[in-house]
Amino acid sequence: MSDHKEHLVRYLHVGRDALIWKLEGLDEYDVRRPLVTTGTNLLGLVKHVAITSGGYFARVFDRPLPEIDAFFDDGTEDDADMWAHEGETRDDVLGLWERAWAHADTTIAELPLDAPGVVPWWRPGHRDVTLHQVLVHVTTELHRHAGHADIVRELIDGAAGLREGGTNLPPGKDWAAHRDRIEQAARAASGR
């Protein structure tokens, strides 16, 4: 791999690790429960990222992955990729995650950064892409969803940070006092 590709892949892997870590130590209810109006939940985020990333690194470069392709069929329920149905286990979703990323990693390793692809679900005139563009797009989206997972996980049990053992947060901080200070500043600025 070129140094440039290795750099992009490193950021992709950091985002993958950050997102998947958010499931650690939680029971079935907590990984599935929606904590915001849109239903965003941890296992759903993992499933969504697996499916969409699989689509980008499979369909876009004509490297089929049938179990991912099924989610792009017209008959699939809207947002079916955003939550785990009652019959889907955590292991089912994690298995899909592993297979999608193994396929993605193979695509990335085998194609040059300037390899052409077509994103059929993008609007006409913007569908032609390169592996480089897809790597940047997927990495950006992955980190966006990892940020969603940060908030959801913090709402569940207060766990925060980039990953276990390397949270990237100041050690020993009194978070309750910090939150209160921010609340006071918000009230003062708004005149409340």
C-alpha cells in the first residue's frame, strides 16, 4: 500500500474501532434501545455502518457482496439498516460487520486509489468516483456515526471517550461540576 493509502486506512480503522467499542460491556437491551426521537441506537449504528460501508466497497467497484446487496433492494423497509430486529442477534450484526469490513479491506488492498467506481444511489453527474474519494467519504461518515455512538453510550451509562484505556478525555475531571458550569453559562448568556 502507498503511504497515502495507509494513512487513509489508519483513520478508517480508528473510526471502526471507536464505533465497535461502544457496544462493550452492555447488555442486549442497552445496545438496542433508542435514546433519541429518531430511534438511534448503538447496534443499529453498527449495522448501518456495516451495510453502507459494504455497499461502497462492494457495489461501487463492482465487487458484489450478496448479503449487503440485499439491503439496497427496492423492497427493503426504509431504515431497516438502522436497528436490529428482534430476531437478529448481536452476533448476527457483528458477523455482518466483520464480513463487510473484510470485503472492504480486500477491495482497498487490491485497488489503486485512482480506481474508478460508480455510486448508483448518488445524483446524476456526481456518481463517478475513485477509491480515494470513497475512502474519504466512508471514513468521514464512519466518524460521524461514531460521534453519534459517543452520545448514545454516554446517555446509557456515562462511558465516554475514543476507546477503552485511551479515552482522550482529561483524567480525574469532575464532569458533574463541569456540566453545571456550562449550564450556568448558558443561562447567564440567555438571560434565564
